[in-house]
Amino acid sequence: MRSSRLIPSRETGLKLLRIVGFYVAVIALWSLLGRVEVWSPFLFPSPEKVFASLRTNFANGLILDGLQASMQRLVVGYVISFVLGMALGLLTAASKFANETIGGVVLGLQSLPSITWLPLAVLWFGLSETAIIFVVLMGSTFSIAISARAGMRGLPPLLTRAAGTLGATRWQLYRYVVLPAMVPSMVQGMKQGWSFAWRSLMAGELLFVSVGLGHLLDVGRNLNNINMVFAIMLVIIAVGVAVDRLLFGRAEAWVRERWGFAAA
Amino acid sequence: MALIADTGRQGGGRASAASDPEPLLALRHISKHFRTSRQDTLALDDVTLKVRPREFICIVGPSGCGKSTLLNIAAGIDTDYQGEAVFEGAPIRGMAQQRAVVFQEPALFPWLNVRDNVEFGLKLRGVPKEQRREIVDRQLALVNLSRFDRAYIHELSGGMKQRAQLARGLAVEPHVLLMDEPFAALDAQTRDDLQLELQSVWARIGTTVLFVTHNVREAVILGDRVVVMSPSPGRIKKIIDIPLERPRTPDDHAVADLAAAVRYELQNVGAEPEPRYAI
């Protein structure tokens, strides 16, 4: 029923080879372009210099400090937005009145790029940690709210009935049917919410004078250090890909295994 | 083993039928309207049906005769009607484990595997883990799903899904099992297999069953009594006894004869019967 994943097939081996080959080729081309100096090395650095900068900035702790500061903001903002988004989503799904009123506001605000909250956040909270967390929060709350609402509304009435005839009380219905049934929709919404939060955090940090990965990009620009700018961008990509693959990739695989491909 | 259980039930069910004991489930003078802003449809018109303990009752009728509505009322899913629905002496006020339902669509929980689906009702009731596992193992063996206990729902065939639903319903040891066209969406072969399986399951556990179908032969194969309903408005036209030995198969002559009798009742439904067969 399920194929064994222990033995890598010929096909996966070839796939891996293609992927590795592609990146080796890209870096080789990049290195070549850097070496023949088609563009000024102050504008287009060679990969060797970028990796050297990466090493230095890891060694002196700049990247790690920045990473820690950024992740902290992200986690705090994301956790709050999950709680808020869930509450908003469940409320708008359960109450027709809330859906007609708050539901419309949620939809409207979701279409607003979250970095546009920054001026307001600075006026409200000053140049503080709170302001940047507020921007992150605004980035992900509405996506999570919309997916929570969709997940709860998409619950087939048949499953509610099945649970009822098996003796579920109202509380048990929520705990054992409504919440688990929301998972596929929630995974999608949380993934989208995370990407909005991550993007708005980087943008916010760029404009902000504080510690953080986005701020390090600005430092690199001020120092006219293109190697550092490239190095920080690589770190930002790496974090994004890692969270996407490890966290959401796994959650999506989990959903696929249970619900089948139809829901994924 | 099955034979002993079978004769035991025969004695209990058939013989006491004559003395008319207290019905397990009594639907008295049930009327049901479906109202929209445009029209008011009378789905059930003064329907009275008594189900005796350990009896297998089949309700058969064309679409729109209200047979599924009647089952929903018995289940407590539908509580908006006129009349009286009484189960074990108390009026039905809502859904309950004692009246488990097997639905036509596979109403299984996709986030749970087969085992956890079957366990669902027991967990809600707070049955201890060890005991739960024992019951689930037994139910899965009963419906021949033991090998697939860790499979997820989307990995099952249509027939396996319905067997899983049956196991889940039986696991809570309902006092009556309500089955709403459970085999209607299956292919003919699977349907024949499941009819046989359901007979052997029932022979072993002997629970009361109310089974809704639009398939006449299925009703005759499974039922102690077949309730024939007519549509618009839904009424009980006739109740036919099926005094045949079990297990019954679709090829039995007696089954075919009784099916013909039921079909005759169905064809003479209403004042102006619509032509059903163009010959």
C-alpha cells in the first residue's frame, strides 16, 4: 500500500544528480563571471569572496546574532498571530453576524501588504521591538484567520452527523472532529502566513535601525560591502527554504498521507 | 456456532412476533414537511412503524418516498416532525450511541486510520485503552478488515470503506443499527459480497437492524420484514414477511419470488402509476 522509502530507487538517484549538477554548474558559471571580471567586483563579487564573507560574519557572530534577533521576532509575532488568527477564523466561521462584519474586514486587510503597517507601527509604538513584531503579526494573522474559517466551514456535515450518532457531545465534536478536519486548510494558511510574516520582517528590519538579518543587509550596503550583502541574502534564502521544507513540507506530507492527494 | 445463534434469534424474533412484545423502536403517526419559500412538500404522511427487538427490517421504496427521512428521525438526526418517535420507552430527542448509523456515503474520518475510526465511539465513551483495542480487533475481524487496520481512508476501496463504517457502528454495541442505503454506491459484485457478509455478521451478533434501500432484492435477502413505501407523500403501503432460511443469496428462487411480490407492490404505487418499464 505504501512504497518503501528506505531503498533509494534509480530514479531518485538520477533526480539528485540532476539537482546537484545544476547547482554546481550555476556556481561554476558565477565563479567564471567573477574571475573574468565582466562587471566590477564591487558590484558583482565572485562566489569565493561571498563564501569568505559568510565565514567571517559567522565567525564574528554578526550573522548568528542577527539570525537570533530575527527568529525571535518571527516566533513571537507568529505565535500571537496564530492565536489571533484562529480566534478570528473560528468566530467568523461560527457566527453569521461576525462573518458579515469582521469577516469583510479580515478579507480587506489580508490584501494589504503588511509592510505598509510599518509607518503606523512606528507612530504607535516608536522605534521599538513592539513595532516590528506588530508588522510581523499583521503579515500572518489574516491568512491564518481566513484558512481557519475555510477549514471549519469546509467540514462536511456528514462527518458531524457521524460523530453525533457515535455519541459525541458538543465539546467532543469540536475536539475530535472540527479541529482535526481543519488541519489541511490550516497547513496551507499557516504556510502562507509564515511567508508573509518572513517577508514583512525582512522589509521591516531593512528600514529599522536594530539588530537582525534585514538590518545586516543595510549594514552591508552602508559599508559598500557587496560580499556581505550577497552572504546575508544567502542566509535569508537558506532560512526561508529550511522552514518551508522542514516544517511545512513535513506538515504537507502528513496531510497527504492521511487525506490522500485530493486534499493536498 | 452461527447456526446456534441463528436458531436462537429465530425463536426470539419470530415466535414472540405473534404475541407483539414492547417494540424496541416505535415511530407513531410521523408526518414530515419540507418547507421552502416556494413550496411545502409532505415527505412523510402519518407513518407508523414498530421495530421489534432483534429484528431485521428493510424499508424499500422509490426515491422521494421518505425512507431516508424516516431513518434520520429514528437516528435523532432529524428532530423536526409531527408525531412520536420512541426508543426503548423514551422519546428520541437527539443522536445517541444506542442508535448507530451506517451512511450511504463513507462517513469516515480521513485524519484517522481504519483502527482509530472504529475506535472513535469507544474513545468518546471513555472505554479503557486495553478494552478498546480488544473490541476493535474483534470488530475488524468480523468485517474482514484486520489486515487494513493501519490504512487511511483514501487507501480503501468503496466496499472496504462501508465495512469500516459497519465495524465502527457495531463497536459501540448499539441497540439498533440504522443503515441508510449503505451498499447503494457499490458495484454489483461488491454489493452481493457485502450482503452475504452482513448476514453472517448479523447471525453472530443478532442486533436489531433498520435497513433502508431502493433495491428490492437486497431488501428480501436481508430482511425479516420488508416495509414497502410509496412516494408523494411518503406512506407505508405494505409490510411483507420474509420467512426464508438464512443465509439467502440473490439466486435463491424463493428470494426471486418474494422480490417479485415486493416489486408488484411498488409498481402499483399511488393512484396513477408511472410506467416504469418501456417494453
